[in-house]
Amino acid sequence: GVCYVEGEKTERLKENMTAIHDENRETRSWEDAIFSGGATHIYAKAVDEANYVGINTYEQLRELDEKSANLKNKTIEVAAKALNVTSEEIRDIEVLKKGMTNKSFTFRCAGKKYIMRIPGEGTGKLVSRSNEEAVYRAIKGKNLSDNVVYIDGKSGYKITEYIENAAVCDRNDPYQVKIAMKKLRQLHDLKLQVDHEFEIYKQIDFYESLIKGESIYRDYAATKERVFALKSYVEANEAPKVLSHIDPNVDNFLFPERKNREAENDLKFRELKIVGEDGLRRKDLEDLRIDDVRLIDWEYAGMHDPDIDIAFFIAYIPCDRAQVDKIIDMYFDGKCEPGRRVKIYCYISAAGLLWSNWCEYKLNLGVEFGEYSLMQYRYAKDYAKLAQKELKEMKKM
């Protein structure tokens, strides 16, 4: 509610706010400051419930005062114009949890549910929205992505039809991981073309240039040197470039709702097996078509050696080497040549360094990713060393 503070209480409040300035204020309420350091009496003034109304959402404000200046929301206006409706027809607005790059909200219009993407802080430096728009043109009608009804290559605003009852890929379910690899293989086999490339080593340097000051990792220079020492091997063994997703993390694979599924946890990721070997999920494999799975969020996509997508999928989740090899085998149906496997290790190290730099840049903007950031840096270090070791072993043969 509304609280008025005056006189001596005002001075005490200011002093207390200063005293708790360095503590975790995000989890504290303003009463902590006014009651801290001694008793302060706050007296209530009762107001008849007919004389006040609570406003917690955009739509409640619209119902109360449709002429309010606060209703002039650019995002809502963009959505209305894109769908050729009035702002009043954009209803049931629900803000989603912030993603790692963007913010999103869902809404309903004319009986359909949509999701609108709003670019997050600093993404204009990280992502080319015009390139993203070109990618969506290339994949349109290919049963790869969700249905995009609006995208602006300048602002980065995007509206897609919301997929009801969909679930993201469960990294602990080997069946779903296998399907995700098949979806990537479907994309790569199409050999789609766009006019821009994703150059991972240049992107590492670019993200590094955005970081203010030195890296938070004391051995960053040595780690980067190991990662870049593998560049010549990668370039000498590149597969023909095709449109690659670049950001195929588990949350970007949407699975349709399926009935009568076997228990999700009957196989743990630590016991990952190639699906079909023991028949545990054979019926599910028959029931689910790869075309029913949707791969979303193509903002980083571009031309590249497709093996990079396998590496990026792995880099987003905590895996040991045995699990990494299982995922690689899923993509290649157990037929990955040793040299190509080592190249994927090289890509894992590069992906780790890339996203570690990305996390450091976002940290400069006040966005912290904690353990995820550290995991990326570990991938950079560990897989650069592993790739170098494997290359030495290959030379002995």
C-alpha cells in the first residue's frame, strides 16, 4: 500500500537505507529500513474497498483507464500492427521468465496464442537481426522451426505461434537426446544456404573485445592459446558448410505432447544408451516423427561446418567424456571417424571459450550466469587439452 513518512522518521529512514546499502537488498522489503535500529510506529488509515483498486497487470490498467499514458507501449503496438488488430485485442498477456539473451511474453489474439520475443540487453552487439531474418526465410516451410508470423530485421522483435503442450528436450532422457540429434541431422542434410557465415574463432575475439578490462580467469591467455592452436586442424578437416543452428541447446528443441510415454527416468543420462538397442523406446520412435519436433531460436544461425552443432549441443549441458561420445555416436549412428570426433572435441573447446566470453560480456551489463559460465570455461580448458592429446596419439599411429 501507500505509506507516507515525514519529519524525524524521514531522516531515520535515510540513515537506515544507507546502513543496509551493501547487503542483499533484492530480497528485502522497504519495512526493513524503516523499522531497523529501533521502534518506529506506522499508523494505518482505513480506506473503504470501494475507493481503491489493485493494478498488477497491463490489462488491469487498461480496464481501469483506457486513456492512460502508461498504456502507450511500443511492444503491444508492434504486436497489434503485425497481426492487423487493435491493441485492445491483444489479451491474456503473461510475461515469461527472462531467457539468457532475450525477454518474452505470451498473449492471445483472435483465439490464437502467440509468443513475442524482445531482444535483451546488449544483444544488438551480439546478434545480426537482418541475418536472423534471412535464416527464417531459408527455413520457412521445411518443418524445422516454429511458425514465425512476424520478424523485424532491425529491432529484433519476433512473434511466433505458441506451441501448446510442448516440452523441451530432457537432457537426462537418452531417447529425447537421440531425437534431438536426428533433428540436427535433418537440418544439415537439407544443405540450406544463406549469405552469411558464422566464424567461431572470429566470434571469440569479438566477444572478448566487448569485455571491459581483463578476463576474470587468471589463466585465460593460456587457455585461449590452446584453443586457437587447434584452429589449423579444424580448418584442414572442415566438412562442406551448410546452414547450421549454432545455438541448439536442449531448451530449443520442442517435443509435442505424447500420451502413454514410458517413465521419463527409466534411463539416466549417466547410463546413456543408443535408443533402439534394447527396444525400451521402440514404440515411441515409431509414434514420433522428426517433423513433429521443432527447433527454435535461430538468431545465431549461419553457414558453418555442421559438426559445430553437435559440439554446441554438448557444451550447454554438463557431460563427461563418455556421455559426449555417446551423443556424437547418436548423430552418426555409431559411425564417426576418429579424426572427425577429435575435430568435434576442438569445436567443444571453442564453443566453451565463446560462451565463456559471452557470459563475461553479459556480466559487464549486470547479468550473471554463475555455474553456467564456469562450466563453459571448463569445456574450453578440458577439451582443448583432450583434443591435443588425441592428435598426438593419432600421429603415433
